[in-house]
Amino acid sequence: MSTKKIPTNTLTRDLCDLAAPTGNIYETVVVLSKRANQIAIAEKKELTKRLEEFKNDRDTMEEISENREQIEISKYYERQPKPSLIAIEEFNGGEVYYRMAKKENE
């Protein structure tokens, strides 16, 4: 992921510019969705790993709701840009590698 600022809200985009690298908007959408899924899975693993530190088999509801560190970690991840927005920024910046599968006729 690049270090430049990624917007946290949705922006209007020019479909022609977005489709230019692949030549087809539908292929671009497939590339973006696969990259967004990769990002989401990585973030989920990272969040799970960080929250495992707080896991205790004998927690009561009062103990769970009072854990400030756990709440701060969760809030941090909620403030992060959506995986689809990160994927679009990476795609526009040329940071996403993709290739098309060869057709059987070729």
C-alpha cells in the first residue's frame, strides 16, 4: 500500500480513465475486486491477531466492555479507508500487477 493519502469516502471517477489500462471496464472491475478482497483478508488477519491478545475464555460482559485498548484498536480499523478505495488508488498508481488468462483458442 502506498504512503499517499487515500480518501475515506467515495469519489466520482471517470470510467474511461479507469478502464484504460485493461481496455475493458468489466476486466478492471474484476481486477479491483480481487485486489480489494486481498486487502480485506490481510486487514482481517491483522485485526484478529491484535485482538487475540485480549482473548480470555472466562471474560464476563463487564470485562469485555471495559477494555479500552481493545476498543481503540477496533476504532483504528474502522477509520481506515475501505479496501475498494485502496485498490482503486493502487490501480491508478500502477501498483497492481495483473495478467489475463490465455484463451484456449490462442
